Amino acid sequence: MTRELLDPALVEEATKKSGLIWVEAAGERSTRPLWHVWHEGAACLVGDGPGEQPLPGLADGVTAEVTVRSKDKGGRLVTWTARVAQLAPGTEAWEAAVADLKGKRLNAPDGEAMTARWARECRVVRLEPTGVTSPLPDGDLAAPPAPSPATTRQPVPAGLLRLLLKKRGKGGRA
């Protein structure tokens, strides 16, 4: 089989099976994990509203890089280029995408009323594959964590080790 046939199949199967995709919109400097559903040949997302995921830079007509990870091992499977299309509320395409998204949305605060809220306050976008995939990187792409005042690097309290060893000695297990 040729690469032209294998790449679209890999993009579709990997994206369908992955719970999260990592998306970087053109012009943005950060990659963001987003939940999605695969619907009619594209990844569909809902966001930019109260209680929903942010979709920075995913405007109608821009391109984005989508990285799909393995559901079991978490490793990168494929990176593909997408064209972003925003769906207008009430259209047939919007209704069909929202029907699938509704089934995958966990812990919605408003239950059955969420689709009406999405129509009023959120955006639904499609990430349509352009057919371009990127080669897997050769090296490690891990980045150091961003500096934050929330770090809690401190020495271990002096009595903690003694307390842990005492508990282990009584029953043989921690």
C-alpha cells in the first residue's frame, strides 16, 4: 500500500481511539490537550464557553497541528495538519457534531440543557485533515516545567523517615 492510502487511515483510526489530542493553532506558541470526537472525517471540539475547554487560536480558516497519542502507552502516533472550520449553531452540520459531542461530554453541569448552552455561549469547531502528516521526531521533545511560585521543593521533614520505617516494621507492609 502507498503512503497516500495509509496516512489518512492512520490519522482517522488514531484520532478516533485517542481520548485527547494535542493541538497547536498557527501563530500560537503552546500546544493544548483537548477532548474531541471523530465525526464524519474530522475531529470536532466544543469550547470557549463557561465550564468548557479553551480553544485559543482555533479560528475559522486557520491551520493547526494535531498530535495524537497512543491511548495505552501515551506515545506520539501521528502529527497531522488540520484546517479549522467553525460550525454555526442550528445548522445541520452543527446539530450532527453536537449529537456526538454530547455523548462524550463528561460531568456536564447542566445535563440535557448543555446543547442549548453550547449554542448560546460556546463554539463548535471541526479540525479537518488536510492530508499532510509530519514525520515523527528523532529526539526527546520534553520541555522543563515553567517556573512557578507554586513549587514546594523543601527538605523532607526529619521525623518522616522514622515514622515510615516504624509503620513498616509493625506489620511488614506500609
